[in-house]
Amino acid sequence: MNEDTLITLALGLLRGPGSNARAILGLAGPPGAGKSTLARYLVAEVERREGPGSAAYLPLDGFHLSAAQLERLGLAHRKGAPATFDAHGYVALLRRVAADRFQPIYVPDFDRRLDEPVAARHVVLPQARLVVTEGNYLAAAEHPWPDARRLMRELWYVDADDSLREERLVERHRAGGRDEATARQWVTGNDHPNGEYVKAGRSLCTRTVPGTGLPQTPDGRSVL
């Protein structure tokens, strides 16, 4: 399945029954699979075909708890695990995206250079017909993730070879300031168990798609 096929599938969400409603496409998958790269690519390509503002990006990573909250909860060593996200806040914003077609909706992101969430980096404009949201835990069985899935038209599982994911993650952590040994230790002790947890939800997804070969910057963003 190549990028052209994925674009066709995404555009298909804007056609047919229910096409007047705003479609939310979810991308789930383990860390380093290429979710954010694919999401940004699909948004850019839909906008190129359907017009500026016709698609928008909503990353779960914007709902990371801050370093201050992780310290308060004693979870700094597990950053990226399910408990280190404001999952209910994410679902609340997704509900607003599904229901509100009249106001701009501002969306937080995670800044890998700051290693902190940042407010209002993205925006869902009123004319947006497709919103692509991505994150590790969108296919998780525990509450409140099923509430999020009910708001999505489709949920795709983004798959990539474990060895490729590991190298992407090591590069990402090194770009964030960790040395090689510390980066690999973090991948083994934290990213790996998170990824194994994510894999359990694969059967809940609409389809499986490959982590794309689109070029990435060291922080994991796509180069479009």
C-alpha cells in the first residue's frame, strides 16, 4: 500500500453517505511507527486537493502531562505511558471538533525541543472537513479511549518493523539531548513496553497501513 492509496482512502472519507459531517480519521500505532509523519502528509495532501483549511491535524501528544505534573505524580520515569496523558481532555477536545463547525478550535502539540506540551500550535478551522488525529493509545481498550473511537469515522493502525522503530526512537531521543547509551536505555525501558501495550489494540482498528517511507526530521516530523 503506497502513499497514493492512503491519500485516496483519506479523500474517500469526504465522499458518500455522511460526507456533510466532519470526518475524523484516527491513526494508532506504537512509538516510532510513523503516525505523525503520515498524519501531516495526509493533511497536506488533502489541503492541496480540497483547498486550504479543508483538513487539520490533532496530535494526542499535545495532551502529554507537563514535567511538573509528572513529577507530582511520580511518573517522570514513565513519560509516554498511558497514565502520562490527559486522556479525558483529549476526548473532550475531540467531541468539540466533531460537534462545532462554526468556531476555530485550537489544538495543543508536544514540543520535543522543550520536552513539554505547548498550547494552540494547531487549529481546526470551520471549513475543515477532515481532521487527522494520531497517537499511541487510540486503540486501547481502557476507558476513555473507546469514547474517542466512537467519534472517529475510521481508525488505522500504522505498522512498522520493530527494529526500524527502535532506530527512529533512538535518533529522536538523541536529537532531544540524550547520549547514545541513555537513548537506547530509554527505548528499552520505556518505549518498548509502551509499544507492546499499543499492539494489543490492533484488532480494534479499521485497517492496517504501513509506516510510510516519507523522510523525517530527527524530532520525528515529516519533511513535506
